[in-house]
Amino acid sequence: MEETMVVIVGAGPAGLATSACLNRLSIPNIVLEREDCYASLWKKRSYDRLKLHLAKQFCHLPYMDFPPNAPTYVPKNGFIDYLDNYVSHFGITPRYLRSVESVIYDSDAEKWQIVVKNMTTTDNVIETEVYTSRFLVVASGENSQGTIPDIDGLDSYGGEYIHSNQYENGRKFRGKDVLVVGCGNSGMEIAYDLWNWGANTSIVVRNPVHVLTKEMVKMAMIMSQYLPCKAVDKITVAISRLKYGKLSKYGIRMPKKGPFHLKETTGRSPVIDVGTISKIKSGEIKVLPGMECIKDNEVVFTNGATVQFDAIVFATGYKSTVRNWLKV
């Protein structure tokens, strides 16, 4: 059993930032990470063209800005380089291949007890470790496990299907008919990337969504320092309508509530358009409604249409696994 002041579960950006702040104050802490590297979502499960959707001044971690020569919207590899420098500068030393199995709070001792599987052994023997700490920080994020909806016929689908966390680029899909399911930021950007690689791309847009540019979001975040959310939403929606026109005729409906009100109250982010909308308007990327079922290689949609696809990319979000091991 090993005791420390703070145990941090997860070595993503949030976990690294927490450890850095504690290190600056000389507060003992241990970072536990189930993967073999920090920021594994960025290093292992993100597509090649990914960039930060917010301007760099809104995305830096505590006590370290991005380099002055970094672009306004930092690309994936640039952000990974930034994290490498951050970890080195603040002396963060995560313990890798540690899978947290259970966490309980001992109210008598006023300490957390964390039971961990150590998967670093080379002889296939998994060891169990126990840590105790006065404080626990859960920094494993909301993106622990990709989710694919339960669709009738998916198990017998004759084509390839993947979750968006397995998507790197559209090279292997060139010339193929590909369906993207999900119209959040990942879905919209993957659809655009597939089109760029020469795939015949369609996207399922089932729910209303706000579409903004990166510049609109940057402007809104600056305005939010001086104006209430309702005013920021009103201005931003008006600018979006001027930019994109009436998107409902292309199958994209706008929510009744403003983009930043939705973000504050539901966590749903607006879509940052990287070029997808122009391709939807031109018909080069097709918009389809919700999926009803799958029959062989054909997808049946809620409007009765039946379309054959070679591959499906599910950009259908993630779920947190915290409740599997946090016993409170």
C-alpha cells in the first residue's frame, strides 16, 4: 500500500494540469493512467486533421501559454508537442498501464482507497496495487469509451463499421460509399475529410444543431466577458444566419435555444464548420435522417429511403466509465 496526499485518475490534459498545479505547491500527488502514454485520446484516438476548435488563448493549460509562433487554432501534433513540453517543464510522472478497479472512501480514516491493476509486468501476471490518499481527483474525462447505438441488423452488416475514435483519415475509403452517423464536430469534420479523400460521403443529421465558424466562436467568447449569454447567443445566431442562410432546406435544423445557452445547460457544443456545409449545399455531401435498420449492406432510414454503403463511421459520442469503479 502506498500513501500520498492526492491521487489523480487520468493523464489527459485535465489530469496533467492538476498535477502541474500541485507540483508547483509541492503537494505530493500520483497520476494513474490506464494507457501507456499521457493524452492517449490525442495520441492514439484522434483523426489526422484535428485542430483545437477554440483559439489558443482559450485552450492553454495553467502556467504555460502556447508558443508565440503557434497558429491561432493549434493542430493535433502541435498540441501534443505542447503537452510534451508541459509534462517535462512541470516534472509530471504518470504511472502508466494502471487500470483503476475500485475506489472507496473510508470515512473513519478520512481517506480514499484506490485499488489498481498494474499491467506493466512482462510475464503476463497482473499485479494489484493499493493507494490511499486524502484527496481524489477524477480526470478520466467523458470520452472514456466510444458508444455505437444498438441498430437492428448492424451485427450482420456486410461492410466495415468503426467508431470515430478509430478513424485516422479517409485514404482507405477513396471511391467508396461511406455513411457518417452523427452530426457533432467529429461527424461533420470526418464527413468533410472523407469527401477530401474522394469518398462518396453521406451524413446522418437527426437532431437540431447550431453551425458556427471558428471566428464566430472566438468572437462570442470575447463578447461573453462583457455581455450576458442571451445577448451573445442572439448576436451569434444572427451572424450564423447571415453566413449560412436557411439550412433547414438542406436537412439541418437549428435548435430553439441559443448555442452557448445549450452549452451551459446541456454540455452540447455547436458545430464548428470546417467546410462541410458548403459541400452539403452543393450536394457533394448528402444529408440523411435517422437510421431505421440495416439489411445486409443497405441502410434503411426513417424517411423510407434505402441506400447501400461500403462503410459506416459512427461519430456517436462517448460514455464515461467512472461509475464502474467509483463506489460512492
